[in-house]
Amino acid sequence: MTKFLVRPRPVNDGLVLEEFSIYEGHCPRKWNKVLLMTDLVAHVLEPNRRLDAIDRKILMVLQEDASLSVAEIGDRVGLSSTPCWKRIQRLEADGVILRRVALVDQNKIGLGISVFVSVESADHSEAWLRTFADAVSAMPEVMEFYRMAGDVDYMLRVVVADMQSYDVFYKKLIGAVPLKNVTSRFAMEKIKSVTALPVPAA
């Protein structure tokens, strides 16, 4: 039987923010990356309240070059090494900084084709979504995978070496689960592509 779990939590302005989930003891699988609206409220409001101007400067610096030393980051944001390192640790512990990675030029490793794939489904059950999401998440060609609002149900960004490679991917995709419609749009030119989020001012 479905139960509602309510967890009151105080926030900085003295109000109480209540989190709830309709799934008792629910353990999300890797496909379940869509947040409930109440989760979105918590994730949007809390970082804005706890991040000050220096935290935001650190985020902008790290998004531009995560290979900088703590001392170099501190110099750029006006902190000594120890308090700067503590702030970075807190940002990581809070999940604001997810991970630090190297960005690779896809063309220089032979993945010159980018394809935006829109998918329409005739089945909108949770079981179908779990099967579909697990299958797509396991495909290394898929760089991004979204559940959409509007005239398509899902959108994928796919990178492949050539048309033959995309054909292999396409057959693998349509063979994973029954799909109503799949539309492939091939990118002719990359005009803008950034990874740094525009961190809002405090």
C-alpha cells in the first residue's frame, strides 16, 4: 500500500520545508533521475540560500579549470588555501560539485557525428520506462538522455564515428523496447558548446 512519508526540515528563514515521497522504502534505480517537484524545490532553494558570493566564485573558477591548485583557486577568489579547500570540500559533500573530469574533443578521438534523437512511445507505464531507461543508459553512444514535455517523450544526444556506426546504434535502440516513433536529426556544425553553468549572483 502506498504511504506518504513527510519529513519536516527547518530552513534559514524560519519556515519549515516538508519533503515527502509516495514510495515508502523506495530505492531509486539508475534510470530514476527525475526529481519530484518537491525535490526540485528543495534542490533549488537550499543551494541559493547557503551559497555566498565566494562559493559562487569558486564554482566559476572550477568550471573553467578544475586542474588549478587550491592555492591558485584561493588567489582568484580572495581566500587562503585552508578556507578555500574547506569550501570546496563542503561544495562536494553537499552535491553542488558533482565531480571533476577532463573534457575530450570528440572529433579528435574519431566521434565526428552528433545526432539528436527524439523518441515517442505508445507505452507510458513505469515498467516500460524502467526497461527503456536501463537499456539506453547502458549504451555508451548516448551522452545525454531526457524525458520531455511536449510532442516527443524522450530526447537523446548521441555521438558516433560515422553513419554505419549510427545505423548499428539505431538498430540496437529500436530493438531494446517497442517504440512508436524515432526521429534522428544530424548536427551539421557545432556553433556553441559549453560545460560551465552560468552561476547566478548571490
